[in-house]
Amino acid sequence: PQIIEHLRVEHELSNVSFSTWIKPLKVYDVINNTVFIMVNMNSSVEYIEKKYLLPLKVCIAEITGEEYEVSFISEDDDRLNEIQNMAVEASQKKRTKSVAERAGLNPKYTFDTFVVGGNNSFAHAVSVAVAESPGQVYNPLFLYGGVGLGKTHLMHSIAHFILDQNPKKKILYVTSETFTNELIESLKNGKSSGNESSMTKFREKYRNIDVLLIDDIQFIIGKESTQEEFFHTFNHLHTSGKQIIISSDRPPRDIETLEARLRSRFEMGMLADISSPDYETRMAILQKKIELDKLEKYNIPLDVIQYIATNIKTNIRELEGSLNKLIALYRLNNNEGTIDISLAAEALKDIISSDNNREVTPELILDIVADHFNISIADLKSKKRNAEIANPRQVAMYLMRTMSTKELSLKAIGAIFGGKDHSTIKYGIEKVESEMETDETLANTVNIIKKKINPA
Ligand code: ADP
Ligand code: MG
């Protein structure tokens, strides 16, 4: 709230108008997506609205990274009661946020939305069995397969299913990156404060659960302490009959950094692989996506869908991405042109195929960084300054400088990020470099992204 006023200063306001109009403003409440701003009795709501609504919106978006509506109210506003009721309602809703959401699950990743085909029918069947009787059939369940083939989708489906059956079940879904980073933090805090309570908390979190899902175990670092802790977590859960589900891009025997004792633990459960979908399955996935995302209204011709299914073979995320891109291109033309094969060809042109010897382009880096942090490429390129976006942006700058196949100047990187100054880029890159030296979790994260860009 205060920040809004501060930032106003940066937005070229004269001192007089700032202190007359902006300084007296108080954030009254933030409800859902609206910021209610209380205007001082003696000022004119109309005037402020006319003059400052837009700049304020922009400011809020810059700071928070989210779009908010802004609504001005005065102290004698008739709507005050109404707003208070809205606030109560909104906070109640927040509290009853579904268990699934709290467990960090994507609501779209359920068994209902998962298309079963020859490539994944076995993995799907054992996942359903585990979801129906966690801890009792296949434990651990180890799902493996290439990037974008549905491992995360299946894991979330299992978790949703268990929670639907019994919302009281304690389910923890994490990536191996989160596990590692939280462990590093707990060890560090334990050391610096001289007590063990942060490690105790860590262990409580990971052991006091019914189902543990660890995604992308291939990124668990080779460090002894991490694998040691994971080994104990695993044993603790396993011997008390708790379900463990693990995913990886390859089977346990091929994960070189994995300790032998963990490898053999993983192999004693059920291994199920997911391979690339065949043509029929790719068609079915595209049709399903059209249905789920309500894209029927675009009347995409069958031959266009077939064209996409024919050309994108190995990655379902790219299959979906092509469809999104196609619609985006069409809408860019004010919904006027036609959706045909040539538009589809244009859409596919930008889709990065997962080839091991692929060129490392800025687009590839943007794509992987955005995906990793679960933000959009538009956000990465935007001017938003909130840490959730600014930090990934700096990581992307660093990776472009250090990993691009064609060497990129600071200026060239600046151009990619909407014409940023070369000194801004330099600052960003150096910040990442120096922080990686002291911040072990950042170093871990950057290493994981590097592996995603350049899978060995
Ligand atoms: P992975 O974790 O294996 O890299 P994801 O689970 O993230 O892959 O899947 C990538 C995208 O493809 C997701 O949007 C997911 O919903 C979709 N997807 C994957 N497999 C299927 C499937 N069998 N049916 C429907 N959508 C799928
Ligand atoms: Mg995944």
C-alpha cells in the first residue's frame, strides 16, 4: 500500500500535486481483484479518478505483477457497507480454498482430463490402482518418461483422486528441487542458530504425511547430505506403509547421480514408463484440449488438427502449445483470417522441438525459464518488478549470456527484454553470478535449469 504512494513520486508528479492528491489516499481494502482506495473528504473523487486511475493501475501492476482494478471511495460512500460484506465473504472463501489447491496441485491435472493411449495405458492403470489404495499395492510407484509426456499430470491426478476420496489425507507434492532447497535452508538455519529445530521442522513436514509425491527425481543433487536425508525420509514413510510416488525422465538405473541404495529402493516397487504417443493418441489429446479449453467456437478444420498431430510427435506440451499458438495467431488478425494449414505451419515454426543437439537460442531459454518458474514469457519480458518475476528474468539474462550457442552481447540481450539498457543486463547477470556463490539454493535451481536447457 505505502509503496504505491512512493512509486508515484517516480512517475513524474510535481510535489504539489503529489501532496494534494496522492499522499492523502489510503488503501481501504483489497478484495478479490480490486483495490479500494479511500479518498480524503475534501478531495474530489471524480477528479482523482479522471487523472490518476490509469497511472495508479499501471503502478500497481508494476509492483505486484498482477492486474488489479482500482476503485475510489469516499468516507461517506454508500458502498462502504457493501464493500465490508464483500471483504468478509472473500476471506471466508480464501479459508475454504480447496485442499487440492493447498497441496499445490494443478486443478486441470486429473484422471478425467488425461487421455489414455498405448503409450501410457500401463502407467495410467498402475496410477489408478495406487490412487484407489495408497500404500497397499505398488510402493513406491516410479513413473518415468521424456519431457512433456504426462508424468506430472499423472502424479497430480493421483493426489486429486486420493483427496477427493478423503480430504483428510495428508498429501505432499514437491519437486526434487524443492525438497533439496528446503533441506539446504533447514541445514543452514540449523547451523547458524545452533539448534536443531529447523531440521526437526523439515523432518516433521516430510514424515508426517500419508502420501509423498516427488517429481523429477533426476534433479536430486549428487550431494551426500541430500540423498542421505531423502533415503531416511523414504525409509521412514515406506516402513510405515505410506505411499511414495516418484517421477523421473529416465529409469533409476540410468540416473547416474543417484546413490546405489536409493536406486535399489526405487527398483523394488513398480516401474512404469510413458513413451511418446502415437498418432491416434495425439489426435485424441488435441480433441480433448479443444473440448476442455472451449475452443470449438473457432471451428478448427480437421485437416489442421491432423497437420499438428502429424508434425509434433514427441512432446505433449508442444502439441498443446501449437494449438495455443494457432489460436493466438488467428486472434492477432482480429479473428479475421482463416484457420488453415498455412497458419498452422506458422504456429509450428516457433515451437521448439526437444532435440538433444538443439541450438540454444534465446527463445529456448525464455521458454524453459518461464516453464520452470511457472510464469509466462510475456511476464519475463515485461517491466514487472516483483521478485517472483524479476528474479527469474535475471536468471534468464545470465543463462543467455553464458549458454547461448551464438554469443550474445549485453545489448542484444537487452533488446530481447524490451530494449533494456546494457548496464541493466550487466547488473542482472552479475547479481546472479555473485548470489550463486553464497546462495546454495539459487545455485541448485540454476543448475537444474541448465540441465533442462542442455540435457546431457
Ligand atoms: P511431464 O511432467 O512428463 O514433463 P506434463 O505432465 O507436465 O509432462 O505434461 C505436459 C502437458 O501435456 C500438460 O499440459 C499435460 O496436461 C499434457 N498431457 C500429457 N499427457 C497427457 C494425456 N495423456 N492426456 C492429456 N493431456 C496430457
Ligand atoms: Mg513434469
